Amino acid sequence: MKGIITTCRYPMAILSFVVLSCGGPSDKPAATTKDNQISFTEEQLKYVKIDTVKKIPAIDQFAAVGEVSFDENNVVRVYPIVSGNVTKVNVSLGDYVQRGQILATILSTDISSYQRDFNVAKANYEVAESNLVRSTELYKSGMLSAKEYAESQKDLSNALSEFNEKKQILELYGGSENELDALFRVVAPRSGYIVERNINEGTQIRNDNATNIFTISDLETIWVWANVHESDMAKVHEGDLVTVKTIAYPDKEFKGTIKKIGTMLDPQSRVIRVRTELVNKEGLLKPEMFANVMITPRNYSLVLAVPQTSIVLENNNYYVMRVVDHDTFEKLRIRIGRNYDKYTEVVDGLKEGDLVVSEGSLFTMTGYNLK
């Protein structure tokens, strides 16, 4: 049992305070005994530490492995909507970009078509506008019928609608009515970090390509996906506390809670994926990092417990040294339950508030047994 002392091994400085020891008699003053109790001198008590019997959370923690991922609610993937040849890439992986910043340019015949359609629509609109001006003058002088004047107004309205449509299409595809250069300009739809880049200068792009060319995320929040084995599924609930450690920062802990539990069990690995959201304002956690995840249930009961170092196993029974007075102790048999980190549950033999020896148990008990 972890933390329970089972052998007669202790420093020679401690041996000197016991009447008899594993190695033989001591020439130092012995502990005194009376009425089934044992007392020690102030010098001997320097080797003893005391702790209180108390109730602790009966937390059934368990570990899982996982990986760091994007917060999908704060990620934008940029896809090419035209075909063509990449002429320039303005950003690198890890760069911070502002919304509207040009990320790359693509020379595209699609843009040429949109610009041509825009120019035709613009010319038709200008012609229709001039025709309406002349029709208005003729209508006022009585040289044009009301029907013909209404047709001129309708022609202008149709031409304006066509012009606005072609202009919106051109702008949607990154073209400009002032720069007829057949370039599609890839702009950042939001501010954030370039966390994925899949193009270089010279890359040929097809308009049916389903692969994103950039991924942008602010990384202020990230997701950690933990793989929970089937045998531990009943222990996991939304809202449970999560502690995450990574190889990159072994001494740093990241705290969060379980936000979502997957609904499908992987048929091969027999695990279910559990998602945790973590605040990452310092930007230490990066997507694809491996993570060690400790899951702590949010709902737990309290149990009476003592430090594991206070328990001594003797003849298949468990004992502690209970404090009677500041220098007096008695050997007490107890029944134990489960282990929780550095503590062991006490089922019987002690009550809350009792004082027991937490360090030096073997020393005090050896003296007690030899009295």
C-alpha cells in the first residue's frame, strides 16, 4: 500500500531514542511508558510531526491523454473561390493579421470575366442614364409620348440593377472597378493569427478545390480533446474540473472544465472524446500539442482520512499513534478504506479532530512495542 510503512527502517538519529531497535540497545534516554501509553522527551519529539484527522473530498480522479485543438467557435478558414495562379503570399505561419488585410493575390481569368461583365454593365447604365436625360427633355417639350418616356425610365432602372449586381459580384471576388488587373485579393475576414497556410507563390488553384488556403484564429481560447476509455465513461460529467499539462510546460497547469462529452464511441480504440475549453491569453498552448489531462469529478462526498505516512502495517492490521497529550501517544488499531492522493480513508477507530503522528510513526510505534 502506497505511503504505509511496513519495515523497521529509520535514521540512526531516531534509533537512539528507542529502548531497543532493529540493531540493538541505545545509550540514549529511553521513552517512558505508563497506562498503555508512551511518552517522549522534547528532544525525541523533534523527530515527530503531528496531523489532524479530518474529512477530505472523496475525489476519484483519473488521467487521460489528449491533444490541443482550435476553438472552432473562434476559427475562420479561408477558401479560394476562384481558380488561377498564386502570384504573392503576404503572410507567414504565426503572423498576426488585421481584418481586411490582404493575405495573398491570385491571378485569375475568373476575375477578368467579372471585370468585363462589370464594364459592360457600367457602360449600359451610362447609356441608359443619358437616354433618360434626352427623353425627359423631349417629354417636357411634347415631342415624346408618356409611354416612350416610361420605357426610358424602365431601361435605366434595369441598367442600374444590372450594374449593381455586376459590381457586387466583382467586389465579392476581390476585384476592383478601379484596378482592372485580373487579380483576386485574398483578405482576412477577421483579426487573428495565421495558424494554417496551405499555399505558396506559384501554387495553381482550381475553383473546385475543397482545401482551405488559410486558417485564422485568435488563440485566446483553445480546446483540449481528451480520450476517455470506456471503463471511465461513467465517471465523466459536463462541468467536471480538468487540469491539463503539456510536454512543453511540464511545471505549468492549465485549469478548465468539461464542456462537451462526445456521443460516439470509437470502435477501434474504445474511447470517447471529451472537450475542455481553456483560456489561452498568453498563447502558450498551440494546436496539435499533446496533453496529459487529469479529470476531477465536480460532485463528491467527504470521508474521514489521515495521511498515508501515519499508518503502520503490523501483522496484517493497520495502526496509528494517536496523540493523548503533547508528548504522550497511544497505539490505536484502525480500519482503512480507499486511498486518495496522499491520504487514506479511515473507516473505524478515529474521529474527526483527533491528532495522530504523521511523520515518525514507525519510531513512536517501535518504542511503544518495546516498552
